[in-house]
Amino acid sequence: MSKWLPTSDPFYLSGTALFAFASLYVVQRAIQTRAPKRHGSIPPRQERILVIGASSGLGRSVAKQYAARGARVCIVARRAEQLSVLAQECGQRCIWVAADFCKADDMVRLRERLLTEWGGLDTLHVCAGVSAVQPVMNLAGVKRGEENDASAAGIQRAVDITTAATQGNVYGPLVTAVTFIPMLIRTSTSPSMLLVSSVAAVVPAPTRAIYAATKASSLLLFQSLAIEHPGITFTFILPATIQGNFRASAVDADTESREAGPNQQGLKPDYVANRCVDAVDRQVKGSVVMPWFPYAIAHHLYYIWPGFIEQKARKKYGFT
Ligand SMILES: NC(=O)c1ccc[n+]([C@@H]2O[C@H](COP(=O)([O-])OP(=O)(O)OC[C@H]3O[C@@H](n4cnc5c(N)ncnc54)[C@H](OP(=O)(O)O)[C@@H]3O)[C@@H](O)[C@H]2O)c1
């Protein structure tokens, strides 16, 4: 043990880490609060915003908040009916395009429409995503406590479900980024990209393995893109559970999850949407974890005391 570290006691180490992170957070918030608003270079009514995944939930709230301040908003998702209703609510400056963000042809068609309508793009919110809610071994037909070996068909099923989650949480953000990065740089005075990731991407949890793995993958993809493209401000939003119907669209949903009804617990979509819009306005770079307590701490604590986080997560998800 180094003479600089008086003890290896995990309580001492985590206490010190907590203090250090809390101090860092206060400094970071102070800098962000004072950061100049992007409105100086792009007045709100002139901003051209694309929201991918706007037919429900968080993306819908983001679109409505931009429309309420008079911006030009393009809303995108696969369900045309929901989009047309939202477009009416958002008013005349809103356009909608039914498209699948995993499909290159759909995204190129969308890009051409934006070039024709607006001549470019300033802000891109990637809100679309899919959930996955079962323990990994369940996907392969292995029940907890039984520990029978998975069959080839069971293993393949786990692969197929992971492929579907990868489509929705990795390929979609990838296709979107590759389609729009040059256009953002070329046509905006202050280009901005926001990815809605998840706390699950940085804090492991049981029953969330496939979801977490795919959300972590797109988070790292975008974090690396941020380094490759310093001309664009990249923001990553990492929320905990949000109220709404996200579980119903799970790629591994069983009848119970499909019929469970909206989740009433968690963060309100309007609150998270407001944080997304504000983070882009303030040109916040990097990750915004919400709620900060306990998840930003849990994220870092996992590296020094994984057993503590594992125990808490098992308890929370009834995995004891
Ligand atoms: N809900 C939570 O507890 C929670 C927590 C943390 C992070 N998040 C993240 O927050 C984001 C929004 O979740 P939400 O709660 O608002 O869920 P949601 O209500 O299910 O919204 C998901 C949106 O994504 C769209 N979408 C999905 N696949 C698409 C595709 N292939 N192409 C185009 N659009 C697609 C859906 O539209 P269509 O079906 O019409 O295409 C829908 O508009 C997701 O990225 C999720 O990972 C959610």
C-alpha cells in the first residue's frame, strides 16, 4: 500500500470518492450554468431541429417543447398515425416523416427532405430506442434455479433477440450519425447532436443485460464520434426509468410486459425533455446522468466497489 493511501478500507475509499465526485459535480454545474446559450448564434425561432423517435414518450415531449418556442421541428418515427397527430399539435412549422432510423434509404430520403425544406440542419436529437427486459438465460430457455444446459435453438433465440436490440439501439444511431454528420457541419453555424442513452449503459443491472450492452455500445460510438468531430457539440443524456410505455416495445417482451400498461414510476418525460433541450441550448458536452444521485455516484463507485453495486442492484430487481 502506498504511503499516500492511509487505508484500503472500502468505506474510506468510497467516502473519499464520493466527496471528490460531489466536488467535481458542483464545479461542472457552475461552469454549465454560466455557459453562454447557443441562442446567440442560432435564435430559437430559426433553429432547425430533427427529432428521431418522436411518435411517443420522450421524443414526443422534446418535439413539443421546441414547437412551443416557435422552432422548426421535423418529427420522425415508424408510426405515421402518431406522427401526423403530433404534427398538428406542434403547428405549421412542424414537418413529419415516417421512417425507420435503421434503414439507410429512409435516412437519406429524410436528409433530402430537410435539404429541400430547410436547406440544412442545426440540431439532432436521437431519442429512438428499444427495450429488452428479461434475464439473458431466460432468452435461451434456461430458468433460474434449474440451470439446465441451453439448447442450440435456445442459444440462437438469445442471439436473435440481441440482434433486434442491436438494430434498434446501435445500428439506428449509427445510420443516423453517418447520414447527418456532414450535413450538420456543412449547414449549421453551431451544430449539435444529442443521444438519449440510459443509466443502464453505465450501471449494470439484472434483467437489463441486452438493453444495457446495446445502449452502452451506442454511447461509446457517439463518445468516439465526438472526438472525431470537434465541430459538433455532442451531448449524452443518461436517464433512469422514465414514465411511459417503453417496456411494451421490448424486443423480448412476453405477454405480461406487453399488457403491463404504462409505467407510472420514474422521471416525467416532460422533465427529461426539458433537460435535453436545455443541455443543447447550453452546449453541454458529454454525459448528463439523471437523477445525478445516486446514479452518477453508482457509476463510479462500481469501479472501486463492484460488490456494493451488485448487491444493491440484486435487491432492487428482486434478484436475490
Ligand atoms: N423509458 C425509460 O425508462 C427509459 C430510461 C432510460 C433511457 N430511455 C431511453 O429513452 C429513449 C426514449 O424512450 P421512451 O421511454 O420515450 O420510449 P418509447 O415511448 O417507446 O419511444 C421510443 C421511440 O423510438 C421510436 N423508434 C423505435 N424504433 C425505431 C426505429 N427503428 N425507427 C424510428 N423510430 C423508432 C418509436 O417510434 P415508432 O415505434 O413509431 O417507430 C418511439 O417514438 C430510448 O432511447 C430509451 O432507450 C428510456
